[in-house]
Amino acid sequence: MSGRVSGPGPAADSPRAESGTVRASDDHPDRAATFTSRTVFAAAHVVADPFADTTPDGPAAIDWDATLTFRHHLWSHGLGVAEAMDTAQRGMGLDWASAAELIRRSAAEAAVVGGRIACGVGTDQLEVSPPSLADIRAAYEEQLSLVEGVGAQAIVMASRHLAAAATGSESYAEIYSHLLRQAAEPVILHWLGSTFDPALEGYWGSSDLDTATDTFLQIIAEHSAKVDGVKVSLLDADREIQLRRRLPGGVRCYTGDDFHYPELIAGDEHGHSDALLGIFDPLASLAADAVRLLDNGDTTAFRQRLDPTVTLSRHLFRTPTRFYKTGVVLLAWLAGHQSHFTMVGGLQSARSLPHLERAYELADDLELFPDPELAKSRMQQLCSVLGGGVA
């Protein structure tokens, strides 16, 4: 059921409201069968420890049991887990020490169930300011070694440090070429646009996206054997389509476009995008069902299943886009995947109450909540606390 839910409401009668964390349904094995038509990752959020005595700029305090249980939920639907990415608040509350521990623990869980996992490699451990290119290269190498050492695939993330230190496209070519030569297995390169992180403006050496794209593609072409794919998060469907048509053979395009993902995944006569999406965190079950329709060759049914979710995704990722994580964690709480709505860095306060109410309504309309009464009761509690009980 949908509709405005402001004001106090009774506690849910469902025992799930009392149990807090809800583990994956017994209807699913530890890992569902792999998709055959697309490679699909969900970028996963982290669950904070609500009782930790910390501050917004202090070390991240993580509820490890709930965080890892959520990864099993994603694997249970056949999705890969993209770990320690921006959805996990990397650079927005998740410090490198916590990210490193998250990578180790999630990779160990993935090995137990045979789940696919890829982990973010960045430079966020750097404390020297300003760092040199040599510092940046060493930081990337350290993180790459950790990710490959635990048996995960590496996702080479865009670096705020490199964006600040680079003197042009040559700086990017130097750093990325060196790193790709070091990689033991093909990696995913991540182009995160400035809409998601303003500090990444001018990445690849130019604010002109055509020029930046040329540099990006040149680096890929020179090291294509070490590039499994590219994750493109520019929220520009036409640009992504043009870029994927120019990729060397065998290099995938993983869409990170949370505005246009159904058509990009469906593809056209020239090809398609695979997926590495933050929106697939709250959409896990629905997205998996949709991709299995594609596996059966039914593109029309796939679009009919996934297209209605775009309104919710566009709402969660509205400007300022970097705060989409707040809506993602809200929906995880309402769906019963965690017992509270607390985020590392205090980011639960990053979106307004009307924004959160609308996220609930849109998700409820999509029937995303396993227990709608639990979701409604929790949303009422939130509105009562944040709105003072005023309808």
C-alpha cells in the first residue's frame, strides 16, 4: 500500500519487526544460477553500528553481521557484489581501514558460496597533501594487491587525488598504464562523473567529455588484455552508447547509469551494456527476475519488468546525486534487511523527510517490501521522530 504515512503509528505486529535483521528467504539457495545474457553487479551499501560512540568524521563503525548478511541476499538472487564502492559510502564516511576490512570479509563470504565479487581499488589511504603522482601510484598498487590477494576482481576507481594532481591527460595515461601492467587479472575501470563526485571534474585530463573519452579509450586500447570492462557513471545514455561502440572487442561496458539502465542493458542491434549499479541494491529481487527474462530472450518482458523502477531510481539519485546512499539505506531498513536507519558518517540526515517519504511510496508501489506492514510501521516511526508526530 502507498500513500502518505506521516505521524505516529503502532508497532508492526509481524515478528519480523522484532527480529531486526531479516536474512535471505529459504526460497533461494546461497547463490542462484548465474545469468547467461548479462554480467550484473549490485553495488552494495554498508550497515552502520547504531550503538557505536563515534562522530561523522571518525572511523566508520560497521555492523558486520548485517552488512555481510546483505551480501548473501544479493548472491542469493544471482547478482554479483560490487564491494567498497561509492554505494558503500567510500569517501563519504567509509575510511580506507574499514574498506579494507570490508573487502577481506566480503571476499571470504563470496568464496564460501561461490558468489561473484569485485572490489574498489582507490587511493583514499593517502594522507600526504598534496600527493605526488608517485604517491598516487603507490596507493593504487597497495589497494590492488589487497583486492587481488583475497581473490576478488579489481575495480579501479576514479581518484580524487589524481584529479587534483594531474597536469593533463599524460598523468592519467602514466598512472593507469602502470597499474594495468601490474594487474594479475583483467580489471574493471570506473569512470565516475562529477555529478556523483564534484571532486572528479575534469577526469582523464579534460572537462570536455569528448576529449576525456578519447583519452579513456586510448588507455583501454593500449591495455585491452588487462581490461575486463568499463563502468560508466555519467548519467548520459547517448554518450555511453557511443563509448561502448568504440570499445575494443571483448571489453564490456558496465552501465552505471541509474537514470537509463533498462534501455542500456536491453541494448540495440550494435550491442548492450552489462550492469554495475547502485540501484540494484534495493532492486535485487526484481532486477534479477528481469535479467532472467533477458536470458530467455524476452526483451519486451524485461523492459516491462524493469522500466517502472526508473521513477524510483531517478528520485533516489536526484541532485545532489552523491546523497543517493541515504535512500538506498532507508529502503534496506524498510525492507527488513537491517534493524535501524543509521548510516556511517551520519548520512541518514542527508535527505529531507519529504524525500524519504516519497522514496517509501515509490518502493511500495513497486511491491519491493517483503513485509509491507513492517515497512509502513517503520516509516511511520521515522515520520513521528523527524516530524514531531505532525501529519
